[in-house]
Amino acid sequence: MVSRKYTSDYRLEDTLDPKTGRMATRSVYQGQWFRFCAGAAAVKRTAWIYTLLTALCALGFVLPLLFDPPAMRAAYVAVPFVALVFSLFYLAAGCRRVFTAKDRVTREHRDKIVERLRGASVSACALSGVSLVGIIVYWCLRGFAAADLTCACASALLLSVNLIMLLRLHGRLAMEPVEQQEATS
């Protein structure tokens, strides 16, 4: 199913179905094709790095939930931290899209790779940063507890890993349009 944004990239074509002998309408992609600027090996390596860093983020997300730190009982710490699950989901979905990308991809696929990974990293940075600030505020208001250190370390880990993904790795997944003559061959 194609969203409304990408409907202009497709045209409907009537063809004769050889099995049934009936006319069948199918959509044919006619939009711009894209490919990764880097080579296939560099893209595959970056995809594995993204996957490992996403797994590290998932570990950093689950770790404080196992120790039940007192700071996680404060809404201004817990809500942004728990909302990170959506960013982690989109990071994992973006990694899957990079692995399934072919030599050339449609505009929709390109947007879902590039924008999904960038947006997930930005939101994860923001949410983990807000959670980290909330932990510091919690310490100022209610005092330090040793169990809160796991929550602070996890938020700092999530912030730093997502900054690495955003600032250092995202450029490796840049895409460029494929020339029209290459796309048809």
C-alpha cells in the first residue's frame, strides 16, 4: 500500500493475466530511482554497525527497568525514558530497511531509510537528554540513590550512542538519484 505522498510515482497499467485470461490492473513504478553513494560493502558494514548500536540502545533501555531505580518512579524521568521505545522501534525498522535495500530503491524506500534513521536518532537524543536532565533534577530534589546511577548511565549511553549514529554514521547512508538510462537497464 502506497501513501498519498508517493502516488505520483506510480501509474496503473492494464495487462492480460496469462493464467486466467482476464485483464488485470497493476501499478508500475515510474518515479526516480535512488542508490547509495557508498559502495555495497561500506553500506553493509554501516548497516551492521547501526544494528549493533541499536542493540546496545535496547540493552541500555532495558537495564534500568530491571533494577527499579527510585528515579524511575518520577514522571519527569520515566515518561521520556519509556517513550524511547518508539525511537528504538524505528531504529530497528530503519536497520531492517538498510539490509533489505537493493542496488536501486524507490523514493519511498529511500525516505524510509534516511528519514526514519535520522528522525529516530534525533528523537532518541532528545528523549534520553530530557530523561538525563530529569534524573539530575530528581537528585537535586530528593537526593542521590545508588540504584539511580543505572538509570543515569543508561540515559547517558542512549544519548551518546544516538549522537554517534546521527553525527558520524548517518552520512554513510547518503543516497543519490540513478540516471534514467541506468534505471531502465
